[in-house]
Amino acid sequence: MPPSIPVPVANKGLVRLMKESPVSGWDDAWKIGLTPWDSGDIQPALRDLILFNELDLPKAGRALVPGCGRGYDAAFIASHLGLDALAIDISPTAVQAARENPSAISGASVTFEATDFFELSVPDGQHFNLIYDHTFFVAIPPVRRCDWGKQISALLKPGGYLVTLVFPLNLPVDEDGPPFFVKPEHYAEVLGEGWEKVLDKAPENSIPERRSLTNLRTATNPRLPWLHRCLLHFATTAPASSIVEPGLAAESSSDAIRDRKLCSLGTALSQEDSDSSAVWARYVDFGTLDYSGLPLEIHQKVLRKCVPQPSVLRPFAAKRMQGPPPPRTPHLYEARLKAVMRNIRSIAQKPSLDDYNYVLEQFAAVGHPYGSMDVYDELRHAVKLQPDTRTFRLTLQSIAHRLTLPMYKSRRAKIQSDCAAFCKALLNDMSSFGIPFTPAILDLAMRISKETADQDMFSQLLKLVYGIDLDFPDHLPIQWDHNATVEAGIPQLPNFQPFSTAALNTTIDMVGRSGNVSKLVQAFEVLTQPLPPQASQHHSLEFDDEDDFGVVNPASTQPHQTPHAKPNSTTYHLLLKHLSRANHSTLARHYLFQAFQLERVVDRAVRTHIYHTPYKTPAPQFATNRHMLLSVFGTAKRNKDMQLMRFVGYIARQTYRRKKNDITYYSELRELQRQGRQPLAADHDPSHPNSSELQVAHVDVLPPFPDAADATTSIPLIPPELSPPVKYFDVAVHLDILQKDFENIANFYTQEFLPGLARKTQRVKERLGRRRVVDLLSHVKIGQKWLTFSKTGRQMVRVSLWRKVLGKYSQGNQ
């Protein structure tokens, strides 16, 4: 007796959904993730059919893919055949998933629509050249298959192709679906006259889980039909094509098969905009033979082309964080990257540092710190490679990115703790390897310390990198006064990194989060408006000992310029936000007015530059916006400070008026530029320097810091840093920013300020009214029949008279 053969069965949950609602059940299945038909990739049988050119399929026109799901097959047809594909599905959730699928939308001319296939109609001349059906025919109840055949005939252009991928076969005849019982002959029965079958074959490649079931079937009972079968019909109203027999394309030797698969893989890799899923499918297909003969260069190319680019993955990963609850895979294609690296090591080769850096770049794009640290540990300990600056930057970038993504409260503390530990370990390794700290790495380290609320590491980074002590921001850190000396006995200043506006914003945000208002204001004032260098001479410690050691020599202390940076809009927004959270109305009012005045100063400077040097006008970095107003307005509302609320309204009105005038002025300027009467673009100036011509001057690097206890006190060499590139004024960009701020302030004033002021004013009136009544009642003495009332003096009044007085008072308030 032959062994029992497992038969494919329908998913009971899906069958139950379809019984409850035959139409909306598909959307419900997508919402709960009940999609057993979704293989997560392009169907190998379709890929082989197109890539191996088994038939002369149309290369122009339109294609239709009903029941498209996530759109893998539709995008492949559109990108490799050059057809304009229409992918439809009855489930809006499936269509939305297809639109967000990076592998389905990368460069393919495909349109996704939530449409019922049986209600689809096309105008004359817009019929389809190709229709592809996979797991759609089997999902239709058998009673509607005749309607399917009529609709296919109505939509397909004469001479067009219908590709049907039959799956699954051998379902029980009496079993409820979907999927329903199907045979290859069922397609021809419902299509009717006028069709010719040009290809009927069993695919050589299938999805792995389906392939194993297919092999089991055919091994136990060769007479059973294939579980996965490809049919291709040709409408015979056009010139007939030769019928392709199933076995004509088979090679006679394993070498020929290997060469064919290698050639297919090379073709996929040679395309500049190659589809990552197609590359991965060719690579896996070659792996069915043996990876040992594949050159290292091919593995490395596959590593870089088997996954979408980081620029595509970053926004897609951010959207996935807003999706259903975990578990979520941090990187959708992490398994591919691991498989390629494992195959490289299996052929007795060692992946290069660039290979590991590319994997780190992928993880940095999605914020996968745990995977990044695993890669870092592998390249250090398993492969014995020395990481470089890019390695550390990408690993820190992955950590910093994860801290900006949403976290569940139950995991927030652990994630922050792990990220802080990862950052310190990386800084320690940089110190031990002598890797120079670039500004990008320093910025990432400061961001991580800010997000993890690590005050100690943040303070040490400021001291050792920028020479800023937050306790004494206008003075050089104490350790440099004692340790940095030269032979003449005059303290020699170290070569610190230039303090940038981004570092200033991070510092303001970090200090503001601590809630220390005085320290926040001190840091802002000193780091934006430093004292002149000569003032540092009067901070010498020798002043404390003047009575014992005589007059201080003014030359004994080298002049020191306190690190500083120009504030921008973000700086004032962060400052006002933290002052408002601390309920410090006076300082919030002061800095809001200062921001209001600064905007006028910046705008006058821009107009002056345009008049004198139109080609080299630097772009403004400051403008009053809604966020500044909203922070102060929130403080006024919480404290019921009517005076401050009216002041915010005054600033909003004045800013609205000024921005309206600015829009008019710069609109006229843009019109003059279009007419060629006013040059503004920096790239039009022939004397404008090219960024590629800038040379990096050599500057002495810092020696290792003494008395280092950990990474935060032992920062290695800091390389020279170029000044950030100057952003020149672009009138179009400036107008866009002005228009956006203008609309936001107008909405703030009408939708938030005026209603809020009206509510607070009404509540104040009500409170004062209640206070007046209480004051009157406090002068009344209640007796059995008489009340005492204080007017000009004490007098006796009757109860009825007192009630009249209260009644008149109430009517007057109303």
C-alpha cells in the first residue's frame, strides 16, 4: 500500500470569513493578516517565463493583474516587459499595502486600484495586451467561473496573452473554499472558443514551501498532476504562434544549466535599476546547484542589489512602525543579507569591510541597533577586521535613529539603556583604535546622550570636544588650565572642534530637559553672545592669590574665545518651549520679543546683501514661526495670564503683517529674476567657488586626553574640519517658507488665539462676578427677620428689599 499523501486544505479561518461576508471578507482577512496566498515575493514561475524569453510576450501596451495582493508580480511584469500594469484587488487594505511596498513601487509603471474584477470595464482601444491570473481563479466560487471567462474575453485585446498560474492542485472536490477545487482543464472550459493554448508546463522553480510539497507529491505517486502548473493561452484572433512543448528548453548537462543560471544572474546584476527581488530570485536559483563556484565579486554585487536602497527603506520602515503591534522585523530583508554573508564565508573567503559597512548602512536606515551591534561584533571578533570611521558612524547612526522611532512604554527603559551602553562601548573602541572623531560622530554621540538622558556623558563630550563647561560656559574647562602648558609657562589652549548651530541646539535641548532655567538661560546667552577674547584674561585663578603673590601678569593667561554659534529658528523654539514648560512667563515674553526683533534684523541683512552682492547672499537661518508663539501662549493659558496672552496676540498680528509685506516684496523680486533684471542664484555667478575645489587644510590633531577613565573622558584624535558649506539665498525657497509660516500664523491666530482669549476673558468675568456677590454677602448678617447691610454705614433692611437688590445686580451682569 502506498504511503498516505497529504492533500492541501483550505484555511478554515478564511473559509469562515468568506461565508460570513463573501465581499468584505477579503478585506477582513488582509486586516488581520490571514493571507496564506501571499508568498512575499515574485512567483518564480512567472519570473522564469519572462526572463528566459520562453515566448515572445508583448513589450508594449497594457497589462492587468486581478487579485494583485501586495503587487510583487504586477511590478515585475511592468518593469521587465515595459507594460503599463493595472493591478486591482477587491480589498482596500491589500491595495494600500501594495502602494507602500518598496519592492513593488521602485521604478515600475504600475497603478493599484481597489476594484471588483467583475465590474471592471475599459473603453475602446484600451484593452489589455496581457492578463496574469495567480490564485485568483481558484478563489472564485465555481458558479462564477463562467463570468470570469466572459470578463477575460471582454478585457483582453485580440492576439493578447492570458497567463494563468494554477495553484493549488489536488484539492478535495467537495471541500469548501477558497481555494476551490481546480484542474488545468477548467480554464479552457470557461474561456470557450477562439483561444489557443501555447504553453502548458510544470515550473522548474517554485516557492520553497510549495516546492517541497510538490516534490513529495510527485515522488510518492508519479501519476498525480503537478501541484503548481503554468498555462499560457493565446487569443487566436491574431496571427497564430507556435505551440511550445514543455521539455524543449531543457538542457542536457549540468554545466549548461549552471551557465544558463549564471548568465541569468549576471544579466540581473548588470541592470542599473535592477529589481532587488529579481536579483535575489536569480541568486537563490543559482544556489540550487552550488555556491562554491561563484566568484566573490558576484556575491558582493548580490549583497548590494538584493535589497532596496536605504533611501527607499527609511520612509517605509517609519510607516511600518505605525502599523499593527509587534512582533515586527526591524529589517524586512535582513535574512537576505545574512544569507549572502554566510555564503561568502562558506567559500573560504572573507567579507571586506565595505561589505559590512553596507549592511550597517542598511540597518542605519531602519534604526536596527541590535543588528548593527551584531554585525560590528562579527567583523571585529569573527572576521578580525579593524573598523574605520564609517563603521562607527553607521553604527551610531542606527542607535540614534532607533531612539527617534516610537517605542512601547514597557520596552522604552530597556531600549534606552541598551543604546546608551552600545554608544559607550563604541566610544571606548574608537579610543582604543585611535579612530579620529568626525563632527558627524560627535553629533550622533551627543544626540544619543540627549535621548538617553545621560548627563555625565553629554557634559564630558562638551568639555573635551568643544571646550565648554556648562557650569562655567564663559570659561575654559578647568583641566586645561592645569594640564595644558608650554615651556614658557603660559597655558596653551587645545585645538577644539568648531561649535556649530546644530551642537548649540542639542545643548539647549539637553539643558532645557533638566528643568534648570538659570542654567538654560546662561548657556543660551554665553554660547550665542560670548565675551570678547580679552575678557578671558580676567578669569585667571591667580586673582584668588593676588594678596599673597603680588600683581598678576596680564600675559600669564592666553586670550580665549568662548565657543559660540549663531542661533536659528530651532534654537529659539527649543528655548521658548523649555521656558514655557517651566512656567517662566517673564523670560518667555522676553525671548519671544527678542525673536520678533531678530527676524527684522535678519531680513534687513538679506535685503542689503541682495542689493550689494546678489550672487552671494547667504540664506537666512531665522524666522518667527507658529511654534514660538504656541509655546508662550500655552504658558499664558495655564497661568491665566491675560496680559501675556494679549502680548502673544500682538506679536502674532505684527508677524502676520510683516510676513505679508515680505511675501509681496520677494514675489516682485522673483518676477524681476524671471525677467533677467535681478540676478539672485549663486550658481549663475562665474566667480562662485565650486565645492569640489575646496581643499582640506592640515591642522594638528589633539593628543589623547590625560587621566582617561572611560570613553567620555578619552576622545582620540580629532581631524581638521571644514567650515560648513554656505547655503545661498534662493528666492523661490524663501517664498515657500514665508508662505508656510504666514498660513500657520494666520491659522494660529484665528483658530487658537482668538478662541482661547475669548474663553479666558469670559472665565475671568465670571470669576469677578462671583467674587462681587461673595463680597456683598459678607456684609449681610442673617437674622430671623432682618438683615444688616453695609452701604454708607450699617443699617437694617428687610428681606424683601435685599432680594430686590440681588435681583437687580444679577440682571445687570447678564
